[in-house]
Amino acid sequence: MTDAEKALRVLLDKVLKERRYEPSEIKIQEMSSGGRNYTSALFLISICLPEKELKLFAKVANIGKELRNIMQADWLYGTERFVYTRLMHLYNELQKDLKDEYRYVFPEFYGISEETDKSDPETFKKITANMIYRIGGEEETQSSKNIWIKNDLIERSLSVLDEGDRAAVRKLIVNSNSMSVFNKPINKPVISHGDYRLSNMLFKGQGDELKVRVVDYQTVHAGCAVTDLVYFIYLSSDEEFLRLYFDKLANHYYTSLEAALKRLSVDPVEVYPREQFERDLKEKLPYAVLAGVLLLPVIIADEESAPKLNNDLADISTFIVKTNDLFAERLRGIVSDCIRRGVL
């Protein structure tokens, strides 16, 4: 039994006692993320109760000591803890008068092993004041920056591009040089997910209905309304899809946002007019290129090629991701689309 599973069993025993559950059987199975998760060990849990079978999903922090600091792991884990123990309750209170079909639904939360933060934010401003995006920003250590430099990750990614495109992308990266810049709010801050992609969503089909639950709230921050949109569409799409549907999806996003604000008795024109949305979208589009170069190799890495970070011997040199044909196709598509839109 791994140390991660031992820690999970201790927490699970505590949760079951607190809820006064008396299971007849408990099954715990460690699952693979297919190379898409680097900070945690993931588990599926089946608990047989007298009246039902309870199926749970659990994650256990699983980074070696050196990389824990380099990868801002304390911020990642602490942010997710904050979301489930405090932010989720604020969202539920805000949405209490909405119909179920219009609510943002978090996964049901059963427990966490660490003590929660004792602070008690009274307003949205206080909540978001310290919710900065820390990866690639002023808070980042030199060791963290060395991940990109020492392991030559940027040049490894750029090598799949044509020489002319490679020079344009390198120039953009040198000029921006920080993912945190694109994750800062332009005007009024909103709570952004920070890693909004298909592999961080759970889907369940029931007849003609499809239920979706977003997970992995480790990079939640006070950011810009369009950053998650750019991240989600560009890192999930090929060039043809972007050409055909990006503008339609952006329009759908804004009209859905308008409707959601009105249901909460908020005037979209006062809070976030379409003109502001379109300006923000244009300003944040270069983020697609930066995320494509720095993050896409990690997101779509083959499982056997993904870095192994779950031991104390892991260090900067361990973080090496081999690019594959899918990455080359997707990055070329991102660059081509951004050239067509005047970003590069």
C-alpha cells in the first residue's frame, strides 16, 4: 500500500465516522490520469452502505519535497482547500433562489485532511485581494523559472513550428514572459478556474441529460472573465475547429453570461458590457500562444512520456516532457489561427 493510499484511508475512516456510515465493504482503486495530473495521486472509492453504493473520487498530494516548492504546490493545495471549504458555500448562498438548471454545481465535498484557513472574508473584494495567479509571476522562484530554461522546454515546443512562425512566437514569449500577466484582471476581477479544460471535467449521462461537474480547483484566482474561455477553446481544439467555431463560441459565452447576470438581477451593461468583453478578448488572445507553448505539451503528453514527480528524488531535471505528433498539430493550429487574427 502506497503512502498516498494510507493517508486516504485515514481520512476516509474519519469521514465515515463523522457521517455515521457503517459500510459493509470499501474498495479503493488508484487510477491513472493518462499523464494529465502531476500534483496528486488519484483514487476511485466504492463504499457499500445498507441503502446505497457510494462512489467517490479522491486526490492526495503527491509531489516530492524539492518540487513542492518549485511548483507552488502549497498555493495549489491551499487554493483547492479554500474553494471547497469556503468559496463553494458563498456560491451556493448566491444561487439559492435560482432554479437548479441555472446553478453552478460543485462536486459534493466529503472531507479534507488538512486544517482549513481561519480567515473570514466579508466581501468579494477581500476574498479576491490575495487570489493572484502565482505560476509564472512575481511570486515565482528562480528555480521554477529554471524548469522552462534549464530543461529547454520552450525551444523543444518551438521546434515543431516553421522557422518564420518560430521567430514570431519566440518574440511574443520574450515580450510577455509571464503567464501571470495574462491571468491578471483587466478591469473588474472575476473568479477564474485557471486550468479549465476537458480533462478537468466529469461527465455523467442520464437518458437525454448530460451532467457536467468541474474539478481541480488548484489554480482558482482573481482574474479576467475571458482567460478561461481562451484557454479552454484553444487548448482543446484543432485549427479547423477554431476557424469555424471560435467566434460562435465567444458569442455564445457572452450571451449566456448576460442571461446569468440578469437572473441574479445584475445589469450586464453596467457590470460587463459586450464592448468591454470584446476588448478583453482581443487583449488576452496572445495567452493562447503562450499556453500552447508552455502548457499544451504537459496537457496532452503520452502517459509513458509524462514526468514522474511523486518522489523526493524528483527535481528540475525530472520535468521533461517529450512532444508528440498531436502536440505539433495543435500548436501549429493555435499559431496559424492567431496569425489569421492578427495576434502574431
